[in-house]
Amino acid sequence: MSERKYAYYPGCPSGTTAMEQDMSMKAVFEKLGIELEEVEDWNCCGASEVEDPEIVYALNARNLAIAEKQGLNIVTPCSICYYNLSRSNKALKGNEELRARVRSIDDSLAYNGGVEVKHVLDVLVNDIGIEALKQKVEKKVEAKVAPYYGCYIGRPPETAFDDPDAPGLMDRLVELVGAEVVPYNYTKTKCCGGPLMMTRQDIAFEMARKVLEGAKNAGADCIALACPLCGMMLDAKQPDIEEAFGIEIGMPVLYITQLLGLALGIDSGKLGLNKNIVDTKDIIGKVV
């Protein structure tokens, strides 16, 4: 498999609620000389709504099979997509009977187990490497940043690319761009409440509020994350959370690829920083 080219699985949020993540990932990879070839006619991974594992395996077998035909390992910016693709890949690779059962549904689900699944953080830190990234850094982002990993990025733990309980890859990228990592151990892997948004908005808002206020109380200028569901809860829903609790938070929430892109000298518009809900101009102003 090529180390300079990946099959890109954008996931459903990339064209809607997480356009800025999609834009910034593509811009960063282009700057780094990494080619992305979108998985042709990809389908939803099942998100967090599909509970039957065999349905999840079937949905993701098709995406994996397409990437396999492209001869490329697959990369995604979405932590939930990574979770579903990765656990499906592990199950299908290790069980010939399961592969046959899935293949019997439709020929398009015929997958031979020849693909590795990568999260964008995995590619940036483990494939490209910190030293190689340092050579591309043009500017510093002099901000205090609270990295927030969320609850999906360490799942499944048996295929995790970072420590599931104490992840640190995003911290290394924050330091790389010249920013200060704000200690944030208590909440950085706690759920943001996103999976509960449709059924218990009150609980979801309370969970997200704790993350936002935790970062603010720690003195952070912004939160950095790598999951579009977390992005929706902490950025897009932040005004609703402020209204629900009668509080003012005003915490910018950026995708790690947006922060990295600023350090790489990429224009803020190309990184989608005008699409974040909470204004990012103060963070852009800290780029020197």
C-alpha cells in the first residue's frame, strides 16, 4: 500500500456539519504532499445509531472493499467512522465465515482483508511523523489549547493507535504548532453528550457544558478536537448550551487540522475557519 496516498473516507458530517474539518484535512494533506483519493460512492458507516454488529460489518465491508480495489489504506477524519471501520475490519479479517456471510448479501461486500484503517491523527503523527511535520511548519500559534479527544477515538482499544485511557497524539501536535497544552486530564476522553442529543438533549447539554467550562476554567484560549460529533456539540451547540444554562462561555473550538494548517502557513479561509460557529478570529490573531 502507498504511504503517500490514501483512500479518503469523509463520513457523513464532512459535507454538512463538519465542512471545516473536511476542508482543513484536505488542505493540510495537500500541503504535506499526501494524496487523497475519495472512496468512490462510499456509504454511511452506521454512525452510533446502528446497534446490530453484523449490519455494521456489512455497511463497512463495502467501503473497505472499495478501498481494497483502489489498492489503498483508508483514512477518515471522523472518530465514529474510524471506530466502525476499524472494528469491522478487525472482525472481517479474523473470521472467514463472517466474510462469506457478508459477501452472500451482495457481491459489492466481498472484502479480502487487505486494508488498514487509519484515523487522521494516526496518519499525521505515526505515518508522517512529528519530525517530518516540523520541517513544514512556517508559523507559530501562540495560544493555550485544551486538546479534547472524546470517547470514540480510543475505540476499539485492541486496534487503538494511541493510549485509549491517556491519549497524547493531539497534545504533540498542539506543541508542534507552538501552542501551550492546557492540562485537561479529567474531561479530555469523557463523552461530549453527542450520542444523546436526539433523545436526551438536557443530559447532552450538561455533558458538553462540563467540557466547555472545564477548558475555560483551565485558562484555555480554545479547544482542539478531531471528531465531528464533538465539534457539533462543543461548537455548533455552544450558543444553545449558553442559552439553556444562562451562561456565557465563548470558547472557540477548532479541529486539530485547522490549528496545524495555520502553523503550516495555510490561509484561514482554506481551512474553513470562517465556518466555525464560535468566532475564531482571536485564535487566528495569535498566529505569528
